[in-house]
Amino acid sequence: MGCNEEMSLNDRILQYLESVGGFDTYDFAQKIKEDHVKIVGAVKSLLAYDELVTTENRSRTLWALTPEGNEFVNEGSKEMRVFKLVPSEGLPIAQVMTQGTKIGFNKAVANGWLRVEKGIVKPSNAPTEDTVQIHLDHIFKNCSEKVSQADKDVYKKRKLIEQVIVNSLYVDKGEKFTVELQKVENDLTAEMIATGAWKDLVFKPYNYNSMGTLPEGGHLHPLLKVRAQIRQIFLEMGFTEMPTNNYVESSFWNFDALFQPQQHPAREAHDTFFLSEPALSHQFPRDYLEQVKRVHSRGGFGSQGYGYEWQEEEAQKNLLRTHTTAVSARMLYKLAKEGFRPAKYFSIDRVFRNEELDATHLAEFQQVEGVIADHNLTLGNLIGVLSEFFKKMGMDQLRFKPAYNPYTEPSMEIFSYHNGLGKWIEVGNSGVFRPEMLLPMGLPEDVNVIAWGLSLERPTMIKYGIDNIRDLVGPRVDLQMVYDNPICRLDKEPTIEDKARSVEDTWQLLSFQVERMKNEIRRLHSLVNQSRHIICVDPSTPPYSLLVLLRLVKSFASKTVSVETNLHSALPLLSSYFNYYLSTDSRDTQHGKGSADFNFSFVWKQSGEVKLSFCSSQRDIVGEVNVCRYLARIAEENSSTLTLYERKGEVKSSQIDECVDIIHSLLTTSNREKQSDLLKRVDKLLVASPFITGSSVSVADICLWSAINQLSDIDIIPLNIRKFFVRCCNHPWFAPHLSLN
């Protein structure tokens, strides 16, 4: 707005105030046909003059047109537009619906403007005017009083109009009101003081409540703050920082030196980023390499090893390191060569894994590594160090769960409670390094090494209440969040809610311990019936794979097997085969219920994934493919002829596990594009053989066959998998009459 325009508007406001007295800025804007925002801005500029005018905030509710309502005003209502499409001889209804809209056609018929005779739309009573357009035009011109409330309710339901709140100012004369404005000065200059002119000038009052402009400067990202805090904690606990300036690592140091077998799934491209240039490393300590090769292939130091032919070519492959434990291996080897002494090492640096992105996973993240090497260390030392470490970080809600790692035994996963997500999340992994890893380095036999690897991002999420890791790292980071977070975070005094939550957590812990004792009592009472299994299944997605495996167990196992279920009318319609099989099995075993060696009971409920529960105190098995793995083990253990899974050898079973994991992802996603990508990965495995891992059926084939039966979109199934499905349907183990829908 230019100066002359602003002064002219100010003069008009003062003259109007002089003539009529107080007024509302919205009414005034409508009267002089000016933008209301400009009127409010001009009034606020008048407030700079001492007691010239007074203002009072007001608000009102008005009717306004929606974008579709504006379209009706300019082009007419939809019913009128449809009516004008139809000539006197009529049009087919399909053509009218194509050129017009369904709602316009329905309204025109309801108004009696059009009629339908044998599929032909013809005009009936011609409207004299477009009432909807006229009413909306009244509302557009702020004459809504000309429209009845009943019509307004109809137009609101059709989303043609909406109610809006308009904020305005009521302006009145102040004690020093005048229509002659004197220029208001913003600054006191040296010239004004020297000449004394300041005595006759009017100055704009200072606003002591306004916020000053913050100086420009850098701001620490929450990750950097937590990283500095963790580093300081390690240094206070007597640790030495390891050099971690090599993102590229060889497979030897990243996997082999850690006693991780060369056929381990983590080495495959879907978990690891391999380099194409330079693709290989060649410089290794030969004596140490030979020791690693011997332990992997033939065992040693009291271990039988993995019993496979270790390949140096596999160890030479370069990759982006998947963990900083590779650096720990280098440091421990160096420590052994220089002469062992107790040591504590740590590192905080970047690692890379081909992860599927979600709220708590990234393909690139920071790992916090800690290693302690000393004589006769135990798992208790590890728990004590971790508890002290996290206590210094302000995270005292910890849980430890037994886990498996190729290079630690025993191993533990570390969980911490995330208040933002409202659940326990994994923050790290830990364990005691295996002798097969340490002794080839030359470390003394009584030396143990405890180690842990933590995520830097997840503890940061917990401390700062962030529930999505992509809001912390990557292109979605809100820079305002970085700007607003204070450089120093002080823990507040616990509120009543915090204290209540602490009491609740304590109660939950006590309840958990009581429940654990009850479970132990139940386990002792149910030892005589440990063979009973309860399988919870969602009836909308019946797992066909379980039927095949249960049939194999019943047909080939040397022990008796009972399968029972409760089929009732409330269940959705199952496939005829599934229904018939279970109902037949149920009738066959009612008389001997509980007397079989293995008892399987199906429970139907909307449970999502398949879950197998034991009547003993064992943990549940969740997911169709994991239940299939369990049933396959039962079948192989109780039959001398079946080879479904582990009897196929380490290489084949590793391939089966890889494929079954892909099928698990296929069963647990509804994204069509992701399903298509997963099917393509399996399709490549079927090019060279009739079944996934060779010429004979495995548990992976059974899972894939079941997954195809559950797919709602068969158009995404590749050709090789279609052929595979046909082969399965002709195989005696599968249901022969099930086919692609």
C-alpha cells in the first residue's frame, strides 16, 4: 500500500467517524467496497496516535460460498446444467450421465424437470429460473436474509455454503480525536535534538511488549546433543574412543572375524550394501585369517565350527559396514598382538543397512559401540555396566531379553520405554563375545569381552519425545524443531502425572512378577499335557499352509496327531476344502480328545496374524510362516522320510529361511506395489527349478502356495509362480482342486 493511498484511507476513516460516530470495520469495508484487511490495517496505524481513536474486538458469523458454490453462481446449478443438456426428443440415460453429473441428474428428476422413459431421458416441466443460483448469488452479495433458513440448511448439506467467523474492530473517537493528522515520528535524531525541533513533534510510543529480533546463529541438532552426552558418559566411565573413520569395510572384518558364517542371511544384498568399485580387499593378516578359516570350517578351541568350506573370495568382498563391531574386532586383534591388558573401548559412528524404512528404522544410522575386555567377566558385569550407562543418560526404564547373535553367547536385547509411542522399543543389542571369535586373535583363555551396540537415534527419540525417526533424520526434518530445542535440557521435577505413571509402572512390574509365578504354577500343572497347541486364526484369511503341514505330520509321523476345531455359523464362509478338512478331522478325534501325542486346536477370531500358543509355559509363535517352521520341525523329527526344512542341509535351509522371510513380508502387507516386488524376487528363484530350492517340496513352497491362495489381486503374479502353483495343485501333498480365482 503506498503512502498516499494509506493517508487517503486514514482520512476517509476519520471523516466517516466524525460524521456518523462509532462503526464496525467490516460494515465500513462493505459500504466503501474496500478490502476489510486494508481497513483493519489503517485503523491500527491510527492507534499510533495517542488517544486519537479507540477500538474493541468483535466477531460475527456469516454465510460464505464454498468453491463449488462459487461455481454455481458463475455457471448455474448442476441440475440446471443437466436440464439444458437434454433436447426435446430426449437422450439415452447413459449419455446424460456421461455429459452431466449424477447429483445434477437426480436433482433435476426430483424437481420434476426431467423424466425417464425406457432408458430415455426427456424434459418435463421446464424451470422458469435457477433458484439455487439466485439464492447463492444473494449469499455472495451478503444478502443472506433473502434466503430462508430451510434453504440455507439444504445448501449447507450440499456443501455449497458454509458458516465463517469474521473478526472485526469497532472503532470510536478517542479523547484527543481530530480529523487533522500530525505526522508521527519513529526515531529521535541528532538533528532534532540540536535544533530543538523535537519539542513540537509527536513521537510514536514505544511498545515494550514486542519481541526483539533474535540474533542469527547455529543451533545444535538433538542427535549432536545426545551424541556429546553419550561420549562424555563413556569418557567419565574410563573408556577410550576407537578410530572409526572407515565406512568401507571388508567382509572378513565385518563378518568372518566375528564368527559369522559366510552363508548367513545378513550377508545377502537385501541386508548389506556391497561395493562394486573397489569390489575386493586383499591385505589381511595371514596367520589370523588361517585361524578364522580353521574355526569356521573345522572348529577349534572346544568348538565344532560350522562345518562348511570357508572361501577367502567371500571374505574379500567390500561393503559399507553394517556395524561398528568390525572396528571392535580390529582393536581386540591389535590388543592381543601388543600384549593383553584390560581395556575399555567405545565408538559412535555411522553404519549402513538395507532396511525397510518405517517409524523406527533407517537405512543409515549411528551406532554406539561399547567393549570391555578383562579377566573373568560375566553377564552380570554386562547388565551392571549397561544399567549404569543408561542411568547416566536418564533412562532408567530398561528391560533385557535373551537373544541370538552369531558372535556373542549369551546375548541380550535391550529395551527402553518410549513415552511418545507408549510402548517398549529396542534400543540395542549386547552379549559376551564367543571364544571362537576371541581365541583365534591370540587373547588369553581367561579373558572375556562384554560388548554392546546401541542406536543413537532411538535414545534421542525417547529423550526428546519424537515418535518417528524420519522426523529426526532426513529430508522431513523440521528445522524449526532444531531451532526451538534449548541447548541445555534440564530434568523437571516430577509432576503428579509422572508420579502416577511411576506408581503404575511399579504396579505393572509387580503384576508381571505375580503373573509369571502363576504361569510357572500352570506350567507345573500342565506338564502332562505339553503336547496341546492352540492355533488362533483369522477366518477371513485361512492359512492353507498349516493344513498341508498338519496332513504331512498325520501321514508320516510315527506319533498320533489330533486336529480339532469349532466351526459355527458366525464364521465367514471358508473355502469348502478348509471347512471340510477341519470338520472331518474334528469328528474323527472327538472320542480320543487329549489322548494323542500331539493335539492341535483351531480357534477362530479376528486376530490378524496366525498365532500358535502352548499349554505349557513356552512363548507363543506368531506369524503363519513361523508356525510353518515349527510344524516342519515336528514333521521331520517324527518321520524318517520327510525332508522339508532342516534336513535339507545348512545351505538349503538358509535359502529356505530367506524365501520364507520374503513370503512373511508378502503375507503381512496390503501394498500392491510391494507385493509385486516381493513376488518378482521369488520368481527369480523359480527359474532354474520346479520348486524354490530344488526339485523337491520344502516348507518355503508350502508357504508360497498358501500366500498365493490368499492374494486378492492375481494379476501381479509372475508367470513362473503361476506354473509353480499348477505344479503344487497336481502334487499329492496339496489340495488338488484349489486354483487361482
